[in-house]
Amino acid sequence: MRILVIAAAVLALTVASVQAQGRRQPNDGAKPIDNSPKVDEKAYKAALERIPEPKDRYDPWGGARPGEPAKKPK
């Protein structure tokens, strides 16, 4: 009898916690608050223009293979 009461109590606590997690807060119809920063297109394009152009092309596999084949002397 004691085991049955303990099992029922554990089951009731488990069910109560699952039901509490499934509940949602009521929505008053208000629009969600947008906390993301606003992007200024002119400032973005100006920042892109300030990035210097690289002199050499980047080769990610440059360390795995030689860059230029060895030239044979005539």
C-alpha cells in the first residue's frame, strides 16, 4: 500500500511538471519587440569600399602543393 501511494505521488508530480512546461503565456496582440540593431545601407557600403584590395590572390591549398611548377633549363 505504501509503495502504491509513493508511486502515485511521483506520477502526480511528474504530470504536473509536464503540464506546467506546456502552458503558454497569453498574447495581448501586441507586436513583438525587435531588439536587433538597424543596418544603415550607406554606412555598410562605405565600410565595404574601405576594405583594401589584396595584392596577391589567396591560395588556401598553397601549402599542400607547389605554387609554380619548376622550370627546366634548356
